[in-house]
Amino acid sequence: MNNPDLKKRIAFIEELEKLKLVYRQNVAVDGSRQENSAEHSWHIAVMAIVLHRYSDFKDLDLLKVLKMLLIHDIVEIDAGDTFLYDNEANKSKEADESLAASRIFGLLPEDTKNEFISLWKEFENRESPEAKFAASLDGMQPIMNHYLSNGKGIRKHKLKTGQIIEKKKYIADASRELWDYAKEVIDKSESAGLYSKDE
């Protein structure tokens, strides 16, 4: 291969294979195995296409949302998937993921590297309408998964409903309607015994 630009892009694409080996707490809907981060990213990208009309923001840049959703977890190739409710592990999450972003996105040519790092940071900071909406879907998918998989991947953590609401309430920052739906699913999960009631 004589094209240096193409060589870098192919190296990055080859690296992405490793995201299929990063397993999450959530499981496939039949409970047979854990979900991987590549599957999660694909799922929420499709959710964005289907649900973007329910964003509370007008003139949302859907392509930008899709880019964020498809690249936001690539850092997990190095940093792993940090369980949202693991307070100890989350202390080093930002530093671990920043190092991962530098290395993995650094495989790309400079222009694309800078674009991806910028999009990744924007997603993490949740400041733009696109980042807020992308984050809302990232937060909503696990709630749906818990219920649809009968909590197979989450029951062992003995989470309380209040913990879920506290960690996921930012969904309302992007879509009041999607947050109302998420709360309905959370309530159904509590009724099914997937989460315990707050005392």
C-alpha cells in the first residue's frame, strides 16, 4: 500500500475489530451472552435515526449525532467499559479514556483524528444539542435492555430505582417525551423486581 493516508485509515478500521471484544453488563435480549460495545453503538445509532424527531431541540444535526454515537465508545478498546454504578472505577474513567482517545484516534490522519477527538469530547461534555440528544439515547438503551432481558445482566448489582433515575435523569435535557417513556420502563422494571424500591 503506497498511500499513507489510506494506510492510516485502514489501520484504524482494523483496530475497531477490538471493540467487538469489549463486553458490557447488559446482555442479549435472550440472556444468552453479554452485549458488546460495538453492538451497543450500532443500536443507539439506529435509535437516533428512528427517534430524532422526539428531540426537544430544533434543527438537530443528525449526521453529527450519528458520528458521536458511532465513535463515543471506541475508547473502550483500551479503557474497557466502566460500569456506570461502580463509583470506584469511575474515578479514573476520564483519565483512562483520554489516554485511549489519544492513542486510538491518533492512528488516523490528522484531520480525521482532530474531528473524532473533538466529537468525542463534545459528547462527553454534553453541552451541544447534538451531544445532549446522543447522550440521552446512550442512557436510554440500557434501561430498555434491562427490562427486555428480564434484568439478567443487572439483577446481580441489586440497584435501586432511585439510583437509576439519578444517573439517567439527564435524558430529560434532550427530550421530555423520551424521559417520560424511560421512567415508564424504569417503573415496569421495578415492578418486575429488576430494581428494588427506595426505602
